[in-house]
Amino acid sequence: MRGALSHLSRMSTTSRHVWPCKVSYRRAMPRLIDSHSHLDAREFDADRAHVLTRATAAGVIAQIVPAITAASWPALSTLCAAQPSLHPAYGLHPMFLAAHEPRHLDALEVLLASGAHGVAVGECGLDYFMPDLDRARQQFFFDAQLALAAQCNLPMIVHARRALDAVLAGLRRHPGLRGVVHSFSGSAQQAAQLWDRGFMLGIGGPVTYGRAQRLRGIVARMPLQYLLLETDSPDQPDSDWRGQRNEPARLPRILEEIAALRGQDPEELAAATRDNACRLFGLSGDLR
Ligand SMILES: [Zn+2]
């Protein structure tokens, strides 16, 4: 956590001389929503409570935790029921295609209708980067989850790797859906097509790397109402945390980078992205 903490302590040291204490605290730690965190992953089994404590201390007031396989749903549901700051999404992730069976779609429909407090359908989508994932089979599960999201009037959390045009084609087949393409990595044209369909972009660790010029340009200029912050913990660590297990407490580093790219006040950016997350996932208004 060296990057974020050194920045925060630098800010608060400076602040103490300039602003009253209360103001410097608020400026040092905006309230944030992590729109994509796999806090249920086994990487956190040994110290999940500490990870949550660090997230809260870093200002992360809520996390959306998307599922990956049907087998993960019960534990995810239990975890989120015990922690009011965690909000589950239920779905079948394309990278775990081998674990999915058509009957899991029926189970998903039952789960979503059961009032299990899922805030979205996901993580689902298409991954054309991994060579061994059968594309037709991915498409089958993605299309079924698009239909379920429409049927249940839920937003979608979409994984799209080298597959944004195919994802956009899927969205065109199901007009009226809303959601987020998490860890967006496409072109400006693809971004604009997503916004036109009411989809947001989830932005996390990759934006902190100087080589991500195209992404940084899009994030610098994109309409604020489509921007969500995410860590994708335990994956996709930011540039100050590379090679390490990512965790939601790193989210202020993402905020800091995007605020600098956009020339925007971090507190304002935090408030806008909280508002976007609350609007998309139907979170309670006191998180805004
Ligand atoms: Zn994910």
C-alpha cells in the first residue's frame, strides 16, 4: 500500500498547515465504491477480515462482488449477508467455461427471483484472449445471461477481453439493458457505442500504467456519468502495487490517477462515481 499511503500522509501533513483538521481528513479520504472486487476469492481466505478493515480505512464504503461459477454462489451469498458493505452479483464468468452447465442457468434464474439480493447479473461476457475457450459455448452462456438480466430488470457486469464488438452485438440483440463493461480496454468508438446503450466503463489498475495511452486518453475525456471505479481484486494491481495481490484498499490510487488525468478534484470524482454506482446497482441513497 506504499503508493496510496505515502500520498495520503503527504496530503494530510500538508493539509494540517492549511486547513482545519476536519477538512483535511475529508480531502485526504473520499468515500469510494469498488464496483468490481472478488473478495470471495480464495486468495482472501486467510485474512479477509483484515482486507475489509483496510478497505474501510481507505474510504471504500461498498464493494460489488461478482460471482464466477455456480459453485461460488452460496459462499458469496453468505459472505455478503454478513457484511453490509458487500453487494453480490450472480453469474457465470466466461473464463470458467469448463465449470458451467446449462442447468446452472436455470439455477441462476431461480436465485435471482428468490430475492437473494443480487444487484446485477455477472460476471458474464466473452473472452477471446484465452485461446482454449470455445467461442460458441461462451456465446451461449452470455446470451442466456443477457436474456435473464432483461427478464429480471437487473444491470449486467460484463467481462469483455478482445471481444467488445461481439459483446456490443449481444447488447444490440437485447435492447434496453444497462450495466458496466468492467476493466474496459477497447477503443474510443467502442466506448461511445457502450455509452449510447447506457453502459458504463469500469476503470481500475490498468489506467495507472503509462503505456496504457489509449485507455488513459479515453478516461481523461469520457463523460463522467459513465465512469465507475474498480480494483478487480485480487487481480490487476495498480502500477505501485505490481506483482502483488490487489485489494480494495488500493482504490484511492485509482481515484488519484483518474483525477490527475482529468484535471478534476478527487472528492468531486469520488462523489460522481459513487452516484453512478448507486444509480446502476440500485444501492441505497445513503452511500451517495
Ligand atoms: Zn472480475
